[in-house]
Amino acid sequence: MIIDIRGNTGGDSRYWQDFLLPSIIDKPYSTNYYSFIKNGDLNKKVISQEKYKEGVSEFLNESNFSNETKEILSKFDYYTNYPILVNPSEDSIKFKGHIYLLIDSTVYSSAEMLASFCKETKLATLVGSQSKGDGIGTDPLQIDLPNSGYVLRFPKEIGLTESGYINEIEKTNPDINIDSNRYDDIKDQPIIQKIIEIEG
């Protein structure tokens, strides 16, 4: 089975969490994500509502993350973890074959989270090129600028995978790296030919 999300810049993660994957998978898949945030007036309500915790340094000391990752995350004041569990639906086709997820450099936001989830759980083999990243976390924060009346929208946190990758920096790398133009005729694309070759 091939799922092609090349060119998908995101939208709503509930689509793949509640509909797409549950209608395909034959068993539960889960992983843990972590989110780190800095203290500040703009973040106070978020820290409280989303139950961020203190103790970043203790958490990092007990982790197996790389020293570079620990150094970056040590600059943050609070963290939280949130597990994602996807169960098969009652009417799932319970697909037992190989699943291939096609990604490229435009895969972003909630589409990126799907790519990351499939990579972390090994639900699918990722084929294509490195994603755009920034798929772990919640919606950006919005504030009204008092003088201009403009609305400023910005990410308030940094997301980390269970295996220790900072998604915004390291993005998601495919298991099989192949450059392919998604606008070419589908049967002529190297990315499709490679999967056909693998499947024999």
C-alpha cells in the first residue's frame, strides 16, 4: 500500500489519527512526543492549561538524548509529554502488508506529524526526501499587536520525538531517500519504481 503525502503542508492531525490510519491498521500503534516551552508573560496561560512541568534539567539528565539535543533543550523552562495512540477502527481493513509513505520537502505541520508518527512507530516505510519539519506541538500562539491591530501568530514551543529528534531542526528523514518529481506521470516516477522493485 502506498500513501502519498508529498506536497501536503498540513491541516488537522485528527484526519490521520481518527480516520485514515484507523481504517487501515490491524493493531494499535503509539509513541510519545515531548514539548518544551520557555517562561514568559505570553506563555503563562499555555503553561498552566497544557500542564507543563518544571524539572527540565532532571528530565534531560535521565534521558538518552544526544548531548547536542540536551544542550538546546536546556534553554527551556518547562516540558510536557503527550502520548499518541492510534487504534484500528471496527471497520478497519486490517491491512497486513507493507505500507509505504511518500514524503518530500514540502511535508509540514500536521502532515509532518503523520510522517514522524509512521517513522517512530515503524508503521510505514518512508520513501522520498527529507520533510520540512515542525510537526510536533500544538497550534501557534496568536496575539493582537496593540498599535497596528495586526495579529501575530508564532510557534510557542519546540517538539521532540520519543527517539530524541528535535523535529523543527532535524525534520523527518525517509528510510529510502529518492528524489522524485510528484508532477511526473506516476508510473514513470523513480519513487514508485523503487517500491515496485522492493515488492518484487
